[in-house]
Amino acid sequence: MEMKDKNVLITGGSSGLGKAMAKMLIGKGANVAITGRDKAKLEQIAKEIGAISIHADVSIEQDVLRTYSYFLQKFERLDVLINNAGIGAQRYAIDELDIEAMKKVYEVNVFGAAMMAKEAAKLFKKQKHGDIVNIASTASLKGYAGGTIYSSSKFALRGLSQDWQADLRPYNVRVINVNPSYVPTAFNNPSREEREEEANKLTSDEIAHAVVAALEMDSRGYIPELTVHATNPF
């Protein structure tokens, strides 16, 4: 798909992977809107990269509906949804699990992504085309000690990707699940400040490149799942 003049909505777009994807897509000529919960930061980044800002929390249904209303007022048509918004969690051994912390993560990583995709799917089925990209994690491929909350939320998102592929392929809609390995970003950083790049570790640009390359494939084909590792992170 040629990205020039395509209309793209990216959740969690004010830092890290979301910002990098937005910047790269804008560089390809796409029209991009980004969402985020920190209004000041969101507006600053949107201005910096040339995106439209939509202050919204994907875990709140009213915010999701308002996001789509505003986006369609601006662009009239949606071509790509990138479900990037996500939060991390403290590690808990199963016998010490905090269920309220688990619910909080699922509200964003699972239910938020599902609500965003639900509205996108309505549009895509009518227009008989569209792409959904879900940013999962390598934590969706293999569990780990203490990973009950975060890992399982990404396993759930990966499962949703497969469900939506089955739902939407008859309408020429592609659903692409992306599993980034560790990327030093503001994600799960209590200060929400961007971390410095680390030698041999992935950067947000590698993930952005993978996503854009998958989107640019001719729409007759698609990549159901894509995992990105650092070549030699040691």
C-alpha cells in the first residue's frame, strides 16, 4: 500500500514507538493523528512532527468514540489504525498477585485496543479495505516469572489479532500483530522520560521501520505476525 495521503490513527503516539511510527509515516506522506493521555506532551510532540493531536484515554469508551468523531471530521476516512497504547506492570509472583493492578493493565492493553479496533472495523467493513496494526510484545510469545499481568495482556492482544484476522480478511482488511523485543523508551518508566539509547539494543526506529514496511506491502498480501529482535543485544 502506498502510504502517501493515507489517513492513520496511532494510539499512544506522544513518545517511544508511537512517536517514531508517526514520524516515519508522515515522512512517507501520510496524514497522521496521535492520541495520548498527557495533553501538554501530546500537543508538543504533534506540533513537532506535524501530526494531529487527540487527547484521549483508550480505556474510556467515551474517549474512544470522541477520538473517531474528531478524526473523521479532520480526514473523512480512516485507512490505518495502529493500536500502540499500552502500559506495563510490576512483576508479581502468582501467590502475591494484585488483581486491581491486573485490571488496570487489561483496561488499556486489551479492552482499549479492542474498543479502538471495534470502531475501526465498522469503517473498514463498509469501505472494504483498511489495516489494523497491534503492537504486542515478545512477552506474548513466552511467559516469564512474575509476568502474570503484562505478559498475559500481550498474549491476549496477540490472540485478538488472530481473531480479527479471521473476522476481517473477507473484507480485504489486514490485521498485523507486531512483537517488539526490549526497546529502551519511556514505556514503564515512572518519570515518563525517554530513556537513552543503548548500544546494540533496539531503538523505536527499528520497530517503526518494520511496521511501515509491512504496511507498504501490496494490499493483496499481508504479514499476520512480525517479531523484531536486536541482532546482538549482549
